[in-house]
Amino acid sequence: MTAAPEIPTIDQAYSKISNSITVEWATVPGATSYLLTAKDGDTVIETMVANSPGTVTGLKAATLYQITIRSIGAAGKSQASPPKQAKTVLSAPILEVSSPSPDSILVQWEAVYMAIGFSVSIMRANGLGRIWKENTTNTSLTFTSLDAGTLYTIKAYAWNANGIPGDDSTCNQRTSPRAPANIRVSFDSGTLKASVSWAPTEGAFNYTVMALSDSSELSCSTTFISCTISSLQCGTEYLISVSARNDAGSSRSSSAVTLKTVACAPGRVTIQEDPPGHLSVTWSNVELGDYYVAFVKSDDGLEVHCNTSLTQCNFLSECGFTYFISVFAYNKAGQSPLGDVFNYTTAPCCPSDINPVLVSSDRVEIVWSPVRGAELYETKAVDGYNVVECNDTAPACTLSALECGTKYNITVYSFSVVRGSNTSCTSRFVTTAPCSPEIKSVSKDAFSMINVHWRPTNEDATYTVTAQGEKGLYRCSSTGESCTMGALPCGSLFSVTAVAETQAGQSLPSYSVPLETVPCCPAGLTVTQVTQSVVNVSWTIGTVAQTYVTVLESQTGQSKCQTHQNHCLLGCVACGVNYSVAIKAISATGLTADCAHQSYSSSACCPLGVKLYRLGPNGIRIYWQASRGSANYSTDLYGSKGIFTCAPSAGLSFCDVTEIPCGDVYTVMVSPVSETGRKLTFCPKKIYSEIKATVFDDCKKEGEWKVYTLDVPDAFYYCYSPDPGNANGKDAIMEAMAQQIVTVCATLDENPGVRYKSKPLDNASKLAQLVEKKLEDYYKIDEKSLIKGKTHSQLLIIDRGFDPVSTVLHELTFQAMAYDLLPIENDTYKQQVVHLNLAEDCMSKFKLNIEKLCKTEQDLALGTDAEGQKVKDSMRVLLPVLLGKNHDNCDKIRAILLYIFSINGTTEENLDRLIQNVKIENESDMIRNWSYLGVPIVPQSQQGKPVRKDRSAEETFQLSRWTPFIKDIMEDAIDNRLDSKEWPYCSQCPAVWNGSGAVSARQKPRANYLEDRKNGSKLIVFVIGGITYSEMRCAYEVSQAHKSCEVIIGSTHILTPKKLLDDIKMLNKPKDKISFIKDE
């Protein structure tokens, strides 16, 4: 039988941790494990171990234990060894730490059982600097003279009466930050905002700015070293202070800085005119106002002002003016906000040039020049006790029911609602004429003589007949009943009247009888060749002629035109043929004048088969096929740098042009030259482009520019029209756009990586491939025959359908509003005071019906209202616009489009119902044709809309919360976050793009990196089909926000919503029905 293993002997037992004792013993043969026992009174804790040393855990701190050990083998376990005493060490103190001040940390703990003292040490958490160590018998300790805002590590342990240390505990604590220094305050008087900045404070996580006044408390918090306080009150003095905060607490506030805002607008403004011609303006004094400026502006635009430290100003005034008066207070902070604008109207002026233009036997017609301030004129004619009156707003009056041959006292009084009648106006005397005769008949005899017959009213009167017209007066007189007139001019309308004259005076004219003579023949007949088969016949307008019949006749045939205008286009004209030209003038009443004939010879025929061949780096050869009947030709190249001409040698049908400047697009035209030396201007033109690196520096534009447009006015139609017959035209447009985009890149001296938006259309892909190929060709042509590598720039090409919302929204910037709301044509708005009227007219239309419409548009575009609440029912938002009577069809169409865009397309039934309810059947293509741009209209798209950036933290206005999609694209491109599948490159090896300017610490800088950063990156954006003013503004905003990258945006043209809708409406029309207008 095998015996149990021997009893082991404990060598030593000791404690290093407060909850355990470690035991060491000599190994016993045959033992496979050992049983350690720790006994404290009735408490026994056993632990099985494999070999020495072994540890008993789960013990109480600072407690004496009896330790025994048993060996365990295959036959059993031995008896317990002789006991050995061991005591556990003290437990670690539990620390509570805080930072009562920026340079101190307070450490506190509870008493530890059996401890008589404690050791506490502190050092920087990063291991730098010295270690402070303090021994104490207390349960708290404060470390001072520490660095503010710094993280420290604290370690503490207790010891017993024998000086044996116990367990230690460790924790971290940061000191609180110091108060910020160098407080600077910048006040914006226009927005009543204060921008506060300060020097950064060590260890501060965030800062709080407080603005305190007697009546309010404002604040802002930030993690940066500047902050803006809004909603400041005018006429208020604020104390500005800044405090810093971290996880240890907040610093004390910095020394307060005083800020005085602008004074409030003066109140209790009073206006008096005493005596007349002198205006006195007074107002109340305001807090913080150093001085005042009173502005007085009359309604004719003239403005005067006075500066004063008092509360009164005096101005000179004139009659009939309305004066607009405003008063501002000023101090060092700036101008007060605009207060109430007052108006004062002076008494209307009196008419000074009363003129009786017609005096008859029973009435007097008088006129006068309009006077300022008169809203109404009161005219009185007094004859003894009889008074005849008339009131009118016009500067004329007809006094009727008068007695013939009577003297009247006539006075005209001016009147205004504000000031009443001006009773100081003077009068004049007018006597009526004798009674007038009655014309019985006006006849024309075979010799063009005019015979006038009348019924006499007085046997002693001499009668004078007058034929009055624009060509003059014609008279005849008689004492009988008729007279005869002759030699009246052609093309004239006459009014025939008769008057009777006696010693008492002349009667009023009789009722007039109209008389019309035949129209005059037009003069200055001119025949101009428009095209090879079309001529334009023009002439000066013949008097009273309303209709013209023009005939162009030769042995080959006749061409005829009838028109109301002073020109006519005649087609089917053969080149090199003699014609006769005849014209008839017809009046509105059918009177006809046959006019003279003249001859005309049509121009020579244009050459055919014009071809262009390149001659070396700076020259071309122009070749053509000679036309019938012409021997002399001239060739012209038109470019922005000049016109270049060449003429062939005798008998040749080509000529050469050399040394043409690079970097330009030329129009080439070959024209026949007549014997008189005149060249035709309508022959077909060829486009030729030549750019070359060696001389391109001379072609650069000076200065910075962020927007460019191309000279391709018909690009929108050809790029998006669904007509397959436009394929050739579209290819030509793509070529022209690609060539001009390369010219832009060359002007910027950039060879960018070309990227494009891959979906939903392929226009961007095709154009990008053309641009990439032309960039390769261009940068091969330099003086060293070297290929220039890709530069630190990108070119993004996008189809217009990427963001339809921005194109139809009402934008509220001044320029965009003016082009959207006002009748501006060719950049011209015809008014006297342009800038003022533009602003006033914009605001008139905006207040009338656009302001409420803008809120609806923003809600539909964003899907949320101004408070950030999600729009649950887009149709409910749309209906008030469709039912409103103040909105025209264009505004309703734009609202319907925003509704469709917001729900990513709709059903055919829903769209038909919207079109019928709004009654826009004739304009429905303005909605449906958006599908040709890749925008979901019908049916609803199953693909989700692109995820937009969260811009809720950005400051916006309620009526302009929408941010164009192009801004997201620009920012993602600069930060290198564009998806390469959605935005693929054209080239195999795109340039390294680092628009944000960031460089990895592990990235080895290139040799020319510093030079690249100095020059900055460029992001060039091109939108096919037009850009909006808001998208142009995004380029400026992103360039300002990312100083390391310049953003340049361009397109085929700058669009406005109404012009865009007209263009979209025409997309499904044949190209011969479209009239392209070049966007200058």
C-alpha cells in the first residue's frame, strides 16, 4: 500500500497585497499539489496550488492569519504543517481629487484601518517634469504651484505602525484653466453683432463669452478662440468677459471689456413749415448718441443733409414737393438703425402759363404746364353772377355752355389732398368768339382741286376755310358759300374747318371734316443681299402709307411681298441675275400710289467645298471650289485678337494665312469680290482653333476670375433635345465646347485631371473624353516636344439635371432678383434712376406676391419648414400657390416643379390633374421636358435622392435656406471625398489631388511640394446647360472658405428661371422652329 506524501515545511509566509498572503516551502517527493490554509478565528480560507510559491487570496486587509500547508499525492494528503503566522498589509486609500484653482489640486481620502500615516505623490501625466511627494497623517493634502490646464497623475498609499506600506491607488486629475487674456471685441453696427476673440488658454476645452448690460444678459460658447454674440440692443453699454472651462471646472472670468453699441434711431420726429419755404425738423435726444445727421430727400431724387450735435435742423423747401425725412444718430460704434421715415408735402404750385388754345362761341379750351404737387386742378370761369367750373387731374380744361362774344374771368387753382387748394393763383380774361358756320360738303374734282361748301350764318362775315394737317395749313376765303384749294401735299390727313370773322372777332371753327390725300411714294429704296438666294428690300416709310407691295422681277420669274413694315425679304433669288424692283404704297383707306422702278443685280455665288489645312505651328491654308460667274475671292479669319485676310493669286482657288496668334478660336469665311470691291458677308463660315504653349502667356487674362461662359448659345437645345436628327449638330457643339474648355485650362496654365458625373445622362462623359483628348494634344505642342504632366487641379463636368431645384427657386440676392422679376433685356433696364428703381421695383414685386411664395418654395425644396419640422404632405404646401390669384402661370409652374422634385417624380394621372386645374396645357412641356435632362418627372423614381450635407448649424435666412447642390460637390472634391464610381476620371493616372492642403506625416513631401502649395490648387467646374447666380456665388464662398484651393465655375451660359423654362419647352420642337439668341 502506497503511503501519503510527507508533511511540507513552510519556509516563509508574507503579504504584499492587502487581500493575499504568499507562502514558500520545500518541495515534497510524491506530491502532485498542495493545499494552503489561512485561518483567522473561525474563518478558514483554502487554496489549491501546484508548487511553491503559492498565494492565498480573498483575505482581509491588516489581519493576522495562521498559515498551514498539506501535500497531496496519489495516495492521499499529508497532515497539516506546523502553522506559521503572517499578516496582510494595509488596504489602499480611496482617493477623491479636484482642482480648486488653476495652480492647485486637492487630494482627499477616507481613513484606512490600522494606518498611522500616508504617502501621496504627484507628477505630470506625460512623465515630464519633477515628482512632488508628501507624507501626512491627515486624510487630505493640497498640491500648489502647479501648471494650469495640465493633466497630473496622483499616487497614494498608507503605512502601519511598523512602517510597512500598504496597497497603493492611482488616479489622474487636470488643473482648471486660467482666465483668457487679450480680449478683443469687434462690433458690426449693421447687424448689431459683436465678434469677441482672445488668446488661447492652456488646457481649456471650451470658452463662454458673457455680455452683460443693465437689462439683459447674452452669451455664446465655443471651442475656438472667437465667438459672435448676436441680438445686441442699440444704445446699450455691455461688459464683455470670457471664461475658460475643462473637465476640472471653469476659470474665473477675464477682466471685462466695455462695448458701447450704436445709438438707437431718434424718436418723436416733428416737421414744421413756418414760414413757407422753410422746413424745421426736430427730434428727441437718444442714449449714446454723439451727434445726429438728418437727411431730407425730395421726390425728384435730390437729397440734402445736415450734421449737428443738437436735436434740430432747418432746410429750404419748394412748393409742390414731397420730402422724405429720416434722422440717424452716430457714435464711435457707427450709425444707428433706420428709424421711421417721415414725409412732408408742401402746398402745390400755381399754374403760371395758362393758355387758351381754342376759343369758340360757346366754349374755351385752356391748357397749362403741369405744376409740382398738384393732384387736381379747379378751373372757374366767372361772368357776373354766372360761374362755370371744371375739375380735372390733367393740365387742361374745356369750359363749355358759354355764351358767344362774352368776356369771362378764368382762374386755375391747384389742389392736393394734403394741403388743399392754393388760393393765391392769378386769373386772366378771355372773350368768346362769334358763332361758327357749318360746312355742308368737301369734294375733289378731276384736277385734284378741293371744293368746300358751307351754310352761312352771318351776311356780313368773311368766311375762311382751313385745311390743317401735319404738312401745314392751306386756306381759301370767301364772302359767299364756297371756296377752292389746291396743291395739297401727298400722304397727308387734313381737318377742314370754317370760321366766320366779323368786327367782333372770329367764331369758333365749325365741326371739322376729314380729308386724306394719296400716300407718298417711299424714298431711299435699298436692296441688300442677305443670303445667296434671299434679298432684303428696304425703304423709308412713305407718309400715311400702311401697306407696301414690293415686286422683284426678271426673265427667270417674279418674287412678290406685301407688308406693313418698311422692309421685305424676297426669296428664290438667283445669283448673278439682273432684276427690276417696283413698289406700291397703299393707305389704310385704300388710296394707292404707284411708285418708281429701279434695277438690281444679285450677287455672285458663294464658293463651295471650303477646307482648312494646317501649315506649321502658326498657319493654315484655305482651299475652295470656284463658283460660277466669279473670278475674284477674299478670305478672312475673324478672332478676338484681330482679323487676318489673304487673297489668292490669279487663277488659284486657295490662299495661306501665316503667323496667327495662338489661344484663339477663328471664324473663316471665303467670299467672292465684286468688280466694285465689295465682299459678300453671308457665305458659309468655318471654325478653326489654334493654341500653343510657347506663346500662350500672352493670351492670359489678367486678374482673378471665378466664372466663365462659353460662346455656344445653342448648346442647351442640341445637348438635351431628344430629336435623333440633331446628332451631327450635337457633335459639333460638343467639339466647340471641348475646344473652349481647353482654352480656359490653357489660360490658367493647368492640365487638370478630368472627372465627370457618370449618371443619368452621357453628355458629361462624352464631353470629358473630348476635353481629355484635346488636353493631351495641346500639351504635346511645346517648344521642347515634351508632354506636360497633370497639374495640381481637377476639372469636373456635370449635366444640368444634377440639381433642378436651384434653377427654379426664387433667389433673393439683388442681381438674381432683378433678372428674375424685372423686364431686363440685354442687361438693360430702362429707367431714369436705375439702381434705386431696380431695388424699389424688385421689392414691390417681392412684397406683392413673391415673399409668401418663397416660403412655400423653401419648404418644398428642403422637405422641412423654417423650424426644422419635416413636411408631411407636400401637396398641402403646394395648394395655396396653385389657388392664389396673385401668382402668374410661370410662378405656379415653378412651384409644381419643386413639388415633383421633392417627391422624386409623380404619376401621369397626378400630373394631368395639376396641369388641368392650373389651366397650363399650352405650357405643360415646361414640366414634362425635364425628363430629357435626366430629372424624374413621370413615373416616380424608385432610386433615393442624393444625401445632402447637414447645414443646420449654418446661419441662413428663413426665405433662403436652400444651398445649391454644387456647393456639396465643390467641398467634397476639395476634401477628396467624391466617389470614384460616381465621379470617374478620364485618364489612367489622375493628378494627385489635395485641395484641402493637408499632408500626412508619413507622406514624403515631393520636391516641388512647397511651390505647389504656394501656387494653390484649382478646382474647375463646368456645367452643361447653364448655371444660376446662386451657383456662381458658391464658387466664391468655397474659395473663401478653402484658401488653399481656388474654385472656378463655368457653363454654356448664365440662366434665369423664366428663360430656362422657355428653353425646356422648346426641347421637343424641330430645330428649324427654334431661334437661337447668342448670349453675349
